[in-house]
Amino acid sequence: MQDKHVYEYAVIRFMPKVEREEFINVGVILFSKPLKFLDLKYQVNEKKLNAFDLVDIDKKGIEAYLNTWKLICEGGAKGGVIGEQDLPSRFRWLTATRSTLIQSSKVHPGLCIEEPEEILERLFEKYVL
């Protein structure tokens, strides 16, 4: 029997009006320390954005912000100072509470026997698509 590995995930949200606490799920971030895995998957849905009827929504800006999160997950100089930190520190920084347009849900734990990429895909389909 394969060993189960602990993982943690959070749903990434776009919040156009932070004070109203309205949001659209735009991605999922998954971290597993034992598997040395940190990655995220995102998609900005134009139809959902249009539902907010905001004239000043910058889809390219949102995607650029999310791409920066992706670079931080990948690590290294492209992820800036945060990208240079270890996996747990990068995950904690990305999922820290903040009052910005892009936020994450609370962190949720899980156990897996399959590859973390498969879990990330399944969570993405469940919470974003």
C-alpha cells in the first residue's frame, strides 16, 4: 500500500470590492512539504468578471498578478525576494491574510496517495471551473 502524504491547499479569489466580500474563484494553490511540491493553477473567466459590471476591471492586470504568484511557486529569482525563500515560507506568504484584489481562502489540509498534480487539477475543476 502506498504511503499517504499530507498536502494543504487554498482557493485563490478575485475580490473586486473587498469591502463587500464578493469574490470569484480564479485558482487553487497546493503545497505538500513531504513531496516538495508547490504549484497553482488559475483561470480568469471573462463571463464571471462581467457579472460584477465593473468598468475598471483589468483582466490582463489580474492575470499578471496571478502569474507573479505562479513565479513565486516556481521559486528562484523570477519570483523576487519571496521566490528565493523555501517552499513552506512561499506557501505561507501566498496564503497570508490580505486586503487586496487577489486573496486566498483559509488553508485546508488533505491526504493523498496520488500525484499532487492530479489533486491540484481535481481541486481546480471543483472550485474554479
